[in-house]
Amino acid sequence: MLATVRSRAQGGRHAGPPAQAARLLAAAARAGARWVDVEEDVAALLCGLPAGCEVLASRHGPLPPPPNPCAKDARLAKVAAPVADAAGLARLRAWVGRAGTRTTLVPLGPLAGLRAALAPPRGGEAFLYGAPEAGRPAAPGQPPLGGSP
């Protein structure tokens, strides 16, 4: 299981401070989450994770993402960014290729469905994100887990 607390600033619903998000993620880890998906400002506050719980550094927002988001303590990273055209997708893919941490690419928007057709430059996809049912995506362009939208 992967636990996340996504801030409103990065497209989520959490309106509380980063310290609260860190406490929620630490509680999820103690309850058995294998991964915690953390934003930069939360990663700095997250400590005391149980053995076996891994950190996924996460950045949601427009291109260009900042260099190597909170990768210091992360085993993996994820960059989710809106992509409106093939040039934007190429820029996102190129950034992922330069990242120092194994990074999962998550394009958002009309080209999101192409993500499955584009192998990341190195390391392979660590996670696959999809909506639990058609018509209820968590992000723009997110395909349903059961198949085509």
C-alpha cells in the first residue's frame, strides 16, 4: 500500500500545514503502508518511519519541475506535470532522464494515456497510477485501472 497526503498547492485536498501531513504519513507507515508519497516540504519533516517503509519523493505541478525533488532520502521519485502537447511530453521525459533518482513519469491532461506507451529513459516504471473506475479520475487524463477510458 502507498499512502499520500497531497496538498492543495499540488492538486490535492489537504489544506493543513506540512507538519500535519508528515504526522498523517508517519501514522500510515506505522499502520502498515509500504510506501509514503511525500512532497518536498513534508519530506523535511518526516522522520521515524518504521523499517520496511520506503519514501517516494513526489512533485506535482507545471514544468519544469525543480531538480531532483527531495531525493536525498527517497528511493524513488515521481513527477506529475500537465502536458498539453508532444513537445511538453518530450520536455518532461528529458527531465526524468536527467534525474539522479529512479523517477516515474506521470503526464497529466490530454496526453496522459500515452504514458503507458513511452518507457521512461532509465529504470522502468516504479508505479502505475489509474482511476479505480471510469469517469472518476484523481487527475486530468488519468486512465481507469480496468482498461481504456
